[in-house]
Amino acid sequence: MNLPKLFEMQRVLDQRIMDKHPELKGQDNLEWKVLALQVELGECANEHRGFKKWSNDQEPRDVIRCGKCNGKGEYYEQYGWTPSRKPPKTKCGICNGKGYTKRPLLEEYVDCLHFILSIGIELGFTDIEIWSIQEEGNTSQFLKCFEAINSLYLVYRVDGQVTKEIYENLFGTFVELGEILGFTWEQIEQAYFEKNKINHTRQEQGY
């Protein structure tokens, strides 16, 4: 994972947001970023659905299959068939050949990543080491992430500052969650790049 690149991309986005909202400049922005991260993590858990023991539908919302190509990324044109020849396959323009239109669980995960990176920038921690040990189940790992977020904010409220180790623990716990959910870091990075671009477009459009 190319952390320096991710931090730099997030820094550019954060600066653009502050330019759009100058009231954020020169103030402490950690509190609302922590709350935003908690909200996004809850939305990620909601797309995972593993905690919904009261429901018969606990399957993660991992992929929404494209209805145009039926998840194949390509299709035959309806016209041009003959008994001896099939028309050439056409790349699906709805899903751009991917076979799916959305990946809700991954999208919510990278929304969390945006705020974790932004919190690191806010704290001045961008040169970090992260590690992961997969020992928990899905629900337990979500709770560990919430615990790491709350621990960081509690220390900040009490001491007025956060150590690098506390932030690294939050990042590492979040990395563990991504691995448990089955994402590769190549998938996470690509999804982050795509969502980062969308976030820039939203700033242009006055989102």
C-alpha cells in the first residue's frame, strides 16, 4: 500500500475543502472528523450486515451486478443474428465491462479510509507504520475499530494530544478489518482513487 501517495491525495482534497469552507482554517477539526469516521464505519457495518442476527438476509452488499450484461461485462447485440453467425460481443457501457455497477461495502470502507487519512493529517502523523493480526470475527473487528476511534478521541480530550502509537493502532485495526472483509489493498487503493476523484467533482459542483 502506497501510504505516502494516499496521504498526499487526501491532503490535496482536505485543502480544497478548506478553501471552499474557509471557516475551517485555523481551527481544530479533529472532533467532527472523528464523528464522521464513526458514522461512515457504521454505514460500512450496515452494508456488511453480519450483525443483523434478526434477519434472514445477512449477506454483505459486496457487489451489485449489472442488469444490462447480467454480470458478464459484455453482451451480444439483439440484432444481427443468423443461423450461421453470432454477432460480436459488445462491451457493456453501463458497467464499463466490470460486470457490476456498485460495490457498496468497499465504497463505505474507503469512505472510512478518507477520514482516517484526514485525521492523521490533522494530527501530523503521515509517516507511520501499520500492522495487522487477523484474530477477530467480522462483528468483533468492527467493534475494535469503534474502540480504537473512541480511545483516540478520549486521549485527545483528556491530554489535549494524541500519540503516534495510538493513531497507528487505529489505522492497523482498520487494516485488519479490510483484510477480514476480504479486500486486497490493490482493490482498496483503486476504490480510494475513484472516490477521491468523485469527491473533487462534488466540490466543483457545490456538494
